[in-house]
Amino acid sequence: MGQPLLEINNLQTHFNTERGRVTAVDGISFSVEKGEILGVVGESGCGKSVTAQSILRLFDEKYTASYDGEIKLQGEDLLKLSKANMEKIRGNEVSMIFQDPLSSLNPVFTIGFQLTETIRIHQKHTKQEAYQMAIELLRMTGIPSPEKRIDEYPHQLSGGMRQRVMIAMALACKPKLLIADEPTTALDVTIQAQILDLILELNEELGMAVVFITHDLGVVAEICTRVVVMYLGQVVEEANVEDLFTNPLHPYTKGLMKSIPQIEGNRSEKLNVIGGTVPALTDIPKGCRFATRCEYANDLCKEKAPDLQLHEGHHKVRCWHYADIARKEAVEHAIPTS
Amino acid sequence: MPYQQAEPILEVQGLKKYYSVKGMRREFKNQQVKAVDDVSFTLNKGETLGLVGESGCGKSTTGRAILRLIEPSAGKVLYNHEDILKKPAREFRKIQKDMQMVFQDPFSSLNPRIRIGESIKESLTIHSIGNRNEREEMVMDILGKVGLRPDHYFRFPHEFSGGQRQRIGLARALVANPSILILDEPVSGLDVSIQSQILNLLQDLQDEFKLSSLFISHDMSVVRHISDRVGVMYLGKLMEEADTDTLFSNPVHPYTKSLLSAVPIAKVGRKRERIVLKGEIPSPLNPPSGCIFHTRCPYAMDVCKQVVPEKIQIQDRHTVACHLYN
């Protein structure tokens, strides 16, 4: 593989708050290859959405936010671009869909108006052409009778339909990268299944890479090729989807997987629990950030923060003891406890 | 084995909640939205009954109608063989002590200007349980049981995290020592690591207080984990009901099947036959004739469009409303 489509190097996003400067994303590095679906998982407050929005520089840089590091899109550092040039990237090269499509659509304009507006901002087309393109886009995203739907207002559509409209809008300029920030979280499971199928289909047909942000490990297993697990503003584990689910290394990833109730297999009496809660960003632990909740933590973890190290292949993990834990577990598996 | 000495504690029979539609448009005149339409089920002592379905299926309305937070339009709710829907308000108060509810978002159900200890104590005051000192002690006691500290008594709701607030919600429901707990999406707003903490706590408390619970949720895997029996709802109707293991290993209703197949599984290499439903839930204002599911059902026959399917028992403790099994 040559140059990756998107390469993030040591990205930091800081916010000025009443309680001082907070670093919501602290030293994130990962890359997205052409045409792949990368999952970013983590619980609320881990910085996954901030990472996504930082890629497009959506935060107010004048007063609240500042960035460090590099975000390279096909070799070009987005953090160094001028405002005007950044504008050309947004929607053209990289576009984004959000969790709640109703608050991203303008309630007083028809979806047709909003779609044609998007098209005409980025490309030179007459209103008529843009209108026809909008109908095509709606058809592509699976909206039935798009000729009629195009003149409706957002409130006339259901949640699933609105998300389809958002996807249509994001696809308007055939972006190379789509950032999907929890696009199915607000939807029912049967509708979620439809939208996930649509994203997979578009990924295959258009060869568009996707950064899929979610808190749901089930969704990750279903559609992603590679996964980044985040905790408190840092990447704690990165792996191919098979490796992550068959051989999770970080205690946080392990705990997370064991604490989800399963829909098949044996029903366990009790769920595994990760004790405690995520510390506040203003009160980040000194050593390993997960040490306060980790059952394997010792003095080393509390003193010194581990680096993201390569385990094998593309599997990276940020933990002092992952090798020991894996060994210990292998032994426990070999000797069944009676 | 909770169901071997199955003794009903709450029987819901033909529960209906219709809303009449008001508005300017003529086509809506005299129309009704059937939010809950002829739902019947039995909750046995010590059992957890899960109620699943997608948004708008009437699962929350069912929960609220049982407690008369929303006055039902028709039907019976038998608690210890007495119809509580017919009770005058004064008598119903007494029964309310035995039935408590936990909501999805405890933040919006807690008064932000009242210390949480006082909020929890309110239910004791209303039901005149104990004297002033005893009440305070009982609140401290329940705080300990839900995993909070006694000094939390004096704090305000905004000082707590989501998981802690749900613990407060549980404490408030349990302080008057109820026998039935209705939980409306109690873990939906929580992260998975917090969700598992609350689910485990809930199981402990159910054992300790010998609770019978109605667990309302849209999350199949959570319902599977916590429930002994499960009912599946769609557009105000109960489509299928069975013991949890039966329902999840051998679902018979086409809706249940597709619902289960749509749940993403956190495992790789599990290629499942996914039944993707076409379209979306129809408007409850203008529900389909016959079987309410026939517009999206892959197996729909002619009879489904005309005749409403009856609830049939296909096995011991397994009922389904579908023409395929007639």
C-alpha cells in the first residue's frame, strides 16, 4: 500500500474552559487506507467525536479550541490550511454525518432545497441540474419515490429517512472519506440494519473510505475492517477487527467485551463489571489513564504512562502488562477451575 | 426456578390506551391512535418479564398505564386478584406503594432543587411510613444498598453521574419496599461499563427485595440477560410471548425473527442470515388492516390483510399472534 488516505499523527485537541485548558484528545495517531472502514469505539467522553470533528476542524479556533499534531489528507496537512482552503476540503473531499439528523437539517427548507444548495456550493451546476442530481442521490440512498420526497420538509420524514437524506447530502460531491459519527445510535435496530447495509453498499460501490464512530461493539464487528479503541482521549488498542474480537489485549477492551449482554450462547448469571467511572478530563491520572479502574494495575501503572506499542502485525496496545495478562489467561484456560 | 410455582401477582387483561386526535385537518376527525391495543400478559411472583419493541410500539405506554400514570381506555389490571383500575384514587394510593417505577432518565425525574435524600424520603412521607427519624434512617439504609454513600443524602442531582443517578432512581423506587417494579428503559442512556454495573445491582436488589419486575427496553440483549420471560410488542400489540430461552433460541413470529436477526453481534466471523425488513413502522394513526405487521412481513398471505390474528398457544408458555401458526 502506498500513501494512506488519511494519516493522523499525534493529534491533540485542547479546549479552553472555565476550569482551565482541557485536552480532550491527547496524542492520537492512526491512519485510514483508501476504501476501508475504520471503527473508532469508546464510551462517552473518550474523545471519539472530538477526534472526528477535529479532522474537519469544526471547532471554533478563535476562542475555544486549538490543535496540535498533524492530520494529513493525501499528504497535505489539514491543520496548516487556511480557512478558505479548509472550506474546499469539507464536503468535497471529506464529509460527515451526525447522530441526530433532525438537528442537522434545517426545518424550514425542503430537503430538495438543502440538497441542491449543497451541490451548488461545491460544484458548478444550474438549479435544474442540481435538482435532478439530488433526486438521483436520494434514489441511491434507497428513499422510495424520491421525486415526491424531495419536496418534503424534514419533519415529514421518519428518523431512518432523515439519516438517508443526510447520507445523500454527504455523498453529493463523491467524497473520498466519510466520517460517520454514531449515525445509527438514535435508530431502531431494524432501521439500523438498513442504514448499515446502505453504508457497506456505498463503501463497496464508490470505494469511499469510512471512519465509523460508535460506542456499539456489535456494530463494529458487523461492518468495520479495522478498529481503534479509545479511552480518555487516547488510543488504547488498535487492530484488525478479527484480531480485536478474537484476541483483545488491553484490559479495557477485554472488560468492555465481557460486560455486554449477549444475544446468543449461554446466558451468564452475572455480567462482568469494570469498576468505577471514567475520570474527569480535568483530573487525569498520572500514569496509565486506565489504572484507576484496572484490576491488573500496580505501582508502575500508577507512576508511568505506557506507550502504544506494537504487539504483532497491525495490532497495537497501550498497556504495561498485556503480555503477562495474556500468558496468565492462557494458563487459566489450560487448567479448568473445578 | 421462579416459574415452577408460578403464582400470578399482576395480570393485565385486554389493556387499551387510545388517544383521540385533535386538529384542524378534516381527515383526522374522530380518529384515534391506538397506542396500546388489547395487550394481555401475566407477571408471576418473583419473575422478571421483559417487554421489547421498537420506538412507538407502546411498551412504555403499557408500563405507565398499569400504574395509571396514564389512565388506560379499557382493560383490567389485576393485582392480587383485584382490579386496580376500578379503585377510587384514595384506595389506589395504598396500592401504589407496592408498585414503583424507574424511568430512563432519572435526571429529569429528580427535582434539581431538592437534595436527593429528601427526594427519596418523599415516598415514605406520602405513604406515612415510620416517623421522621426512622425515615431518615431508612433512606440512609437504601442508599447503602444501591451502592451510594450516606453523605450523598445531602447532595443535589447535578452532582451525580448518569450511573449514580440511575442508582438514585432505584433507591427512590425501592425505599417504600414495593413488590412490583416497573423499569422503563433503565439502562438505555448509559455506557456499557456502567450499564453492566446497574444490571448487576438490579439483579441483586431483585433477589433481596423479592421483586417481580416488568423490564421495558428496546435492547434485545439486555432483555435477554435480565428477564425470565419476554413479550415482543409491535404497533401497540403483543406479537409473541415466551420464556426467554425459548424466545431467543426459537422465535416463531416473523417480526421477532427479523428483530433478533437485526441485532449486531460483537463477534467476528458470524455470518448470520439477516432478515432485513422493508420500509418502516406504519403510522399508528392509520394502521394496516388485518395483521398489523403484514405490510413489512416477508411471509404475508391474503388472510393477513383481512383478519386480525388471534393469540395462539403453540407450546406450553409460548404464545404468538400470527396466521402462519393457525
